[in-house]
Amino acid sequence: MTVEISVRIPEEPLISLKEDPESFAHELQMLAAVKLYELGKLSSGRAAQLAGVTRVEFLLALGNYHVSPFALDAETLAEDIANA
């Protein structure tokens, strides 16, 4: 099951970023997933689901956002292993 969430974005930032709405929406999803993962609110598997990519793709993409996939506490690491 998926849920659709609508977000209003002013046109000017899209113009400044030279992004079309569809590309920006995908990037926004990835940014949200990365940040929620970084804050420890989502496991890497759940963050990958939010981003719309595989877990491996998500873990590899973390470097693009200067987030380490290894900065996990023991509880989060155990959760990731259990969900793998």
C-alpha cells in the first residue's frame, strides 16, 4: 500500500535548481529518506522504501549526502540485520 502526499513548492526554487517537478519530487523523497535515516528514525531498509530504491542503492547513495552507512548504534544495527 502506498500513500500519496501532496506538497506545494514555489516555482522559483525549481527554476533556481533547474529541476522539473518530477525530478525534484524524487530528490525530495531521497533527501527525506536520508535525513530520517541519519536521525535514526528509519532503518536503512525503510528509508530505501521511502526513497523508492533498493536497500543497496540507498546505502550506496548515502555517500552523495555525506552520511555514513556505518554510523549506527547497536540497536539500529540489530534492527537492520533483522530486517535484511
